[in-house]
Amino acid sequence: MSQTLLNSAPSAAPLAVDDSDKDGPLRDDIRLLGRLLGDTVREQEGDEVFGVIERVRQASVRFNRDDDASAGREMAEILNGLPRDTVMSVVRAFSYFLHLANIAEDQHHIRRNREHAMAGSPPREGTLPHALDRLEQAGVDTGKLAEFVRHALVSPVLTAHPTEVQRKSILGLEHKVAALLDARDRSRLTPEEAAENDEALQAAILTLWRTRMLRPQRLAVIDEVKNGISYYTDTFFTELPKLYCRFEDLLCRRYPEHEWELPAFFRIGSWIGGDRDGNPFVTAPILREAVRRQSAAAFDHYLTEIHELGGELPLSKLLHDIAPGLAELAARSPDTSPHREDEPFRRALSGVYARTAATARQLDRHEALRHAVAEAEPYASSAELLADLEVMASALKAMGAAKLANGRLRRLIKAVQVFGFHLAPIDLRQNSDVHERTVAELLAVAGRCTDYKALSEDERIALLAKEIGYPRPLRSPFHSYSEETAGELAILDTAREIRRTYGPAALPTCIISKTDGASDLLEVALLLKETGLLTPGAEPAMAMNIVPLFETIGDLQQAPATMERLFTLPNWRSLVRSRGDEQEVMLGYSDSNKDGGFLTSGWELYKAEIELAKLFARHKVRMRLFHGRGGSVGRGGGPSYQAILAQPVGAVSGQIRITEQGEVIASKYSNPEVGRRNLEVLTAATLEATLLDVENNVEPAEGFYAAMERLSQLAFESYRGLVYETPGFTQYFRQATPISEISTLNIGSRPASRTKSDRIEDLRAIPWVFSWAQCRLMLPGWYGFGSAVEAWLKEEPNGLELLQRMHRAWPFFRMLLSNMDMVLAKSDLAIASRYAELVDDAELRERIFGCIRDEWQLTKRHLLAIMGQSDFLAENPLLVRSIRNRFPYMDPLNHVQIELIRRHRGGSTDDRVKRGVLMSINGVAAGLRNSG
């Protein structure tokens, strides 16, 4: 066969390419990787298996390109007649191609960004130079910019419930492929070097083919901790300090009249090891070990950089006078080698290394890879290490060697400022129901209230407010508490010890899931008091932030009233003052979407932000919003830059936290260059959203808001009518999606549901969205919009023009429609109808799928009319080609998945059937990229 796997005629080009020169390298990379994968399959599996895969691919391409029904039947006949082992090879081949295509696409983005920068073109949207240009054009003075820098906080938070179905071993091999492609870009290779590169690529792809795709066991929490730490090694340790240095240099060049030294305003946060909501495996020992491992990783980085600095700074005091501070630092060093007697920087660094190694040993029982020259006293805090490094930087500048201070040493100083001895602040999160049960038991045992759960909200608030002020503890050392209560108290006792050991920044926050009233926050305040993290009295003060998480539609609507009630309580206002008059509020995108649908979730989040901003301003409390966004649009995902700029005025105010979840973490941060770009986007967007009146620059908002309110009401009725009020819907969902199979996929430590229940209400948002993505419906990202617009236009016959104006002028509405546009482009009703055939009850199947099909058609028609498009993604042809050219490689995976699910549910005991289902889930997720 002359053509190799996934590398055939131009009409079957496998990814987003066109005939322009700028996309030629992408086309070349795709064909190279497709050829090498095809060669590997033929070599490892034989010509017959390779031929089957090629026939399936060609039939699928014809079916998608020409809408050739006979080609679709041909593909189905081939796949249905295959032996089990050949089916496995087909699934693996198409899955790996989609993974390799993603690598090529990412590399092309890096290539285009570099070419753009080298050409001296104007800065691109989402970069810091572009943001500063916009501020200058808007006449924002440097005083406001300096104020932003002083109070800013930008924090992406890595979360502990992944939808990343890839093993780290697979990701590591894919990183190797990316690095080899990158090497081809950055230098002209000799024929011999090119051949070596080809051989290395072939070896990497062969290793991929021979590496187990799936995990044999579910991840433990500590496995998740290790995975999270790997992104620091890959990206954050190098790229975050570079971002700080670049931003400082930009500010100094543009505004030389000011002195710019950025505080550590950009911090990576984490929930991994601290998120207990529905995860019984996160315990006090796990939390302690998570912090220890994080700290050890930070010390490894510091020790490596200090060692490298020793090689870079062999400067002799015989050639230049040295500053007194450096002389003193060198004199304190245990390094007595005569060979370094005249080298004060090296001697000082030997001492810094020895003290850092001693600190790692004392805090983490962690031994440095390279032994120190001698024993030394540990640092009491990261501030002491920072002070020693700054002594060396000052000495270099004083001797006219500022260039040496501005390289590795400057980046290390920034790293210590940001990461400290704890690496990343871990949030503690727990469900309000657990707090309620814990407090109820404490109060009952202490004789303060025999039935706390029976109290009204007002009665709870009054009781808790008093207890926070009493110095007398409720907890008795003579009572054996329930396992749940003992576990909650142990977590907070451990948090107190960790904060004492590593500093307050290690564990700054307690987050309360399912917050629906002021008493939920007061309960946590009481628990903090009982564990020594809150000082009681007339003016109580707390050591940690208490953050409500408003998740459902009702909770979002009630959020301003909840916070108003808290701020009017003297005890709570005192607690907020103790935290610098700053209060964080978290908003849940995923569960609000599952509760009320895409449109209503987005609108209620937006309204809550507006009202909360007004409320906080009235009470003179600085608000920080924490956005619980997922990877997919159905969980609040989408482009971060547009999402931040679409926030209502006053909602950002220089501070923002955003969750980063699942496969999004790997796609954003596993590659250093891609990671640096994403970090910069978050910074630039926060800067613009804070200092520019982006969202308020719209036509009269009253008409927009009224229309949006009515659309939301109608969409809510439509969505709830299907998901929660249609008889048999739960059965349909359970049978027409791979939810039960996804629940067995070893992609994280957390159970798929909060309780042992089949109810949609109890299902976590991640598997809910992930399941709809697998069957190519993406229902959480669009359902209800079509019916809402249809009904509203009957009420407002001339309303289309208003909706079109809203799309043109209102960033929030434009972002909603843009995300829906992308989701619908990735959906496929024909494939979804095949999954519907898995439903046993024919009447139920036709009734519910008929509703979904009709709503999809309505949504498409109205969306395109409002956006003024003839088809999906009309203004993004590159993404159109990327999506459509993936379909021929995803369709066979969906077909195989459906057939294997049918056999698996039919009682097949062949382990290959189950593995085939799970591998197909992996491949479809790779093709969609933002599926969960």
C-alpha cells in the first residue's frame, strides 16, 4: 500500500490546514506524524491490520467529506466484522492519531507566535504589551497602574477532580514528540541531524504504541498531588519568574519615571490534597503529605538553581571591591576551600545551599541531591533565604555587574517570593452538610444545643455568633466523636500545625461547597475557633479566609442576601477586618449549569457578580471572586481572555482566582511556551478588565438586561423540563451515554457521585458533561437556548434586531453565543442518534431524543440568525477545519464505542470489550480537547 496511515490525498488532510504558506508546516508535521504512526502500526501489527485501519479511515473520510451514506455503511460493516484484537488496534490507532494531531496543532501555535514576534508585528491580543497599549490609548494614568500592581492577585488554581484521561507516562512521551518537532523548527538540521530526529520521533511513537494507554487502578490522592507538582517542573518554576521579569521590564521601559518591583501577585493555587467535598480519601495525613511533597519540590528547584549559580558567578574579589553585606555572607559560609577563598559569591552560595539543604531536611525529611559542603543552620523562613539572595543581587549591581544579577539570580529571587517553602497555597474545601453535622455534634456533646439541625436560620446565626465570641471551647478531650466529626477536626488541627511549620500562605482558605445561608460560614468560623485558627472575644479574629461557594441557581440568586446578612453581624464584620477588609466569594459554574442550563447559569452568575460588587462597595470590603470554571463550555469553560473581559464592571478589581481542571491543565501548562502564553493571558485580561470599562461600554443596558432576564426564564423552563421533569430522562441518560463506563474509568480519586444515588442532582458535574461530550451531543452547552428564543420572539416579534445588537455590543452576550457556536460545531446528531439506540425502551428513546433533536435544530437556526452567520464558526475558518477534519478519526471511535458498550452491558466477560470502551473514551476526549 503506497499511502500510510492518516496520510493520504490532500482532500483527506487530517487537521486544520489550508493552502497558505503559513499553514504548510502544520500540514507537514501532521503528515510526518501520520506516516510514522502508520509505519509503526504496519511494523507491529502487520499489513492486514494496517489495511483494515486504512479502509476504515478512507470510508470515514468519504462519509464526512461527501456525506456518502454508502461509505458510512461500509465503515460500519468493516468495524462490526472485526475480531476483538483488531478492534483494539483500530481504537488505539485512531486515538493516538488524535493525540499526535493535538501535539502538531499546539506546536503550530508556538511557531506562529514566534514568527509573529520575530516579524516585529504589533502585539497580539492577550499579551502584556497589547494590554499596556490599550491602557495608554484609554488615557489610564500610571498611578492607577501602580495601584493595580500593589493590590493585584491573579491565581489559576489546579483542582483535584481531573477529567484528564491520559496517564503521565503517555503525556511524557507526547512531550518528547513535541520537543522533537520543536527542534526541527528552531534550527536548520543537517541531513544527519534530520535523520536522527526522524529516528527519535519513530522511537517515541513506537514506545507510545507499546505503552499501556489506561491506568489499571484508580488514582490515589497522592498520585494526583504528584501529577500536579509535575506542572511546576515542566512550566511554572521557569515560566512564572520569567513572566514577572518580563512585566517589570515592560513597565520600566514604558514608565521610567516610576520604580517598578512587582510583588508576588501571580500565584498558582491548588485544591489537590485539600478538597474533601465528596472525597473520603482526603484525610489529615494526606493533607500533611501533600504539603510535604510540594515543599520538597520547591526545595529541589531552589537547590538546583543555587548550584547552577555557583558555576555562573566565579567572580574574584581580587579584581573588584565587594559590598560589605556580601563579604559578611561569604564569611559566614561553611565553605573553607582555599580554591574559593577569593570568590565571595561562590562561598556565599555554598553557605546558602547548605542552609537550604538543612531546611529541606528539617521541614520535609528531604535530602538534597548534591550534598552540602558542611552542616549549616536551617532558615527560619523563606524570607531569610530571600534576604541572602538579595544581598548577592545588590552586590552585583554595586560592582557594575547588573547584567549578571538580572539572569538566573533574579529569576530565583522571584521564585522564592512566589513559591516560598510551601510551593502552592492549598485550599481546604468541604460540603456545608458535613460542617452542619460536625457543629451539631459538638454543640450536643457540650450541652449547648441538643438539636441544632432543628433550629431556624435566624436561631442558628444567633447561637453561632455567640459561640464565636466565647473563649470557652466546645470540644471535649474526654469524648469519642463520630468518625466524620473526628476527621473534620483532625484536618483543621493539621492545618494549624502546617501553617505554623510552613507559614500562613501554605493553607490560607477554607471553601464551603453548597453554601445556601449565612450560618454555613459561621459554622466554619466556629470550627476554626475549636482548632485554634480563630481567636474569640469581643473582636474575634481568624487566621484563615472563609469562602462561600454558591453553586445552584437558587444559591446564586440568594448570594447577595447571604453576604448582606453576614456583613451586618458585628462578629463577622470583625472577622473580615482581621483579614484586611477583604472577602473572597466563589461562584460555581459547573453545578449551576447542571441545575439550570447553560444560558440561565451564565446569566445568574453575571447578575450575582453585579449585585455582590455593589454590596461589597457599600460595606467597604474588597471583593475577590473565585470562578469555579471547568474545561468544557458546559462547565463554564472557553477562552479565558474573553471570559475575564466579559465580567461586569467591578467584578474583577485587580483580583481574580480561576479553577483549572482536568485535560485543560495538561493542554495549557504541560508545554513551557504554551504555559507562559496562558499565564500572560490571565495577567493581561485581569489588567484590562480592572482598568478599562470594557463591559459597561455597551448600548443602553436596560433593554439588554430585560431581554436576557426573559430569555433566561424561558431557557430554564425548557432545560428543567427535559432534565428534571421528563419521566424516564434519568434512564435515558444512563443508557444513551457512557456514564456508567466513565464511572469505572480510572481518571481520579473522587467518586462520580456525591452519594450512592442515580439522581441527576447527586451526579457530579464532571461526568455529567463528559458523558454528553462522548456521545457528541454536548447538551449542557446549549440546551434550552433555541426554545427560549423561539418563545421570546413570539412575545417580541421585532426582537431579533435587539438580540443582534446585544451580540454586537455586549461582551457578555457575545461570549455566551461564541461558546455555544463552538459547542454546536463539535456536536453530531447522527452519531448521537446511534447512542440513543442503546436505550431499551423504544418509546422513551424516540420521545427524548426527538426533543433533543428538535431543540438542536431550533438552537442552530436562532443562533446563526443572531450572529449573522450561514454556518457554525463562520468567523473562525481555522477552527472549522480543525473540528471537521477530526471527525473522520473520531467517528470510527464512536462507532466502536457504541458496539462495545452494547456487548459490555449485554454481559460480555471479555476484558478486551471493557478496555476497548475505555480506550475509545480516551480517543474521543482527545479529539474534542475540551470535553470535561
